[in-house]
Amino acid sequence: MRSSVRLIGVLSCAALSSAACTSGAPASEAPASSSQEVASASLSVAASSSAPAALSTAAPAAASVSAAASTASPAASAEAPPLPKVGVKNIGIHIGGGPTDDEGMKRTKGPIKRSVEPHFDAFKRCFAKVDEPKKGGDVSVDLRVEKEGGKASLKKYKSALKGEGFEACIRAVYEGIDFEKPADGATMVSYSLRFTPEK
């Protein structure tokens, strides 16, 4: 028992003053104030040894957050270019083998019309690629819309408008449209657009 007390006293010397260690008195005989100093010194050593680890762990996390913010800020601040000053409107929808009466044409053309019109701004952006934007012109396509609707396949393209990337842009817009389910099953559609530059 006495050897255990003496071992505790030796271990405590690291935290006490040299006077306390050289006195040779066992830890059990040390004054109460010395015991408090030991406890205080132990806490100080523990705190100082754990602080660098906490700081070193937090620093990379803070750096990664800062890096992520700096990476995201350009994307957040990026804005779409303004639309070209051109009007776009439909000038014809023809349903292959469809009805000829007004009511029947409304029924068959309705799903096509409602599917394409929300994409007029995308067609306007394509117009920025034409060589002579002051002239304007028409674009006609033949589309096949399957009975379940969805993406259509573009079968024919015709236009007097020329420009690098213009036709590819028009095709991409049509092929990206989710068409409503046609009224009478799989449908072949001829759809024409007119581009009119604003003066």
C-alpha cells in the first residue's frame, strides 16, 4: 500500500513545484493546496494537448467549406443571355390521316399545340445562331409522336434560315419536348414556325 502511495507521489511531481518533489514527503502528506494544484495542472495539460487536435480537425473542414463557397459563387452569379428580339409563332399544324372537321382537328392538334408552345423561348435562342437575323423566315418539321406520347422523332427538316448550329439547335429543342399522348394513337405531324425579327 505504501509503495502505491509513493508511486502516485512520484507521478504527481511532474505537476508540482520542485520544492514539493524534493521534500520526499508522500503524496498523502502533501497539503490540500498541493492536491488542488496537481488537479489544476493535470487539467491544463489535458486541455493543451487536446486543443491542437481539435483545431487541426476543424481547420480542413473550414477550408473545404470556403473552397465550396468560392466554387459555387460563379455558377450562382451566372445569368442566361437575353433572348434575341424575334417573334415566334406557329403557322401550321397538319396531322397525317387526321380528321378534317373543325372539332376533330381541335382534338388532334390540341395535344401537339400544348406540347410545343411552352418551348418558344428555346426556339428564340436558336435564332441567335442565324447568319442574317434581320430577315427572319420559317422552319418546318415532320415529327412522329408515338401513341404513349413522350419524346418525338424528327423525320424531316426544312428552312431557308441558315447559320452554324441553327438547325442542330432547332432539332434539339423538338427532340427534347415531352409530347402529350396523341388523341388517335401514333401520329405523324407537320409543324411550322415563323421567326419574325422585331424592329
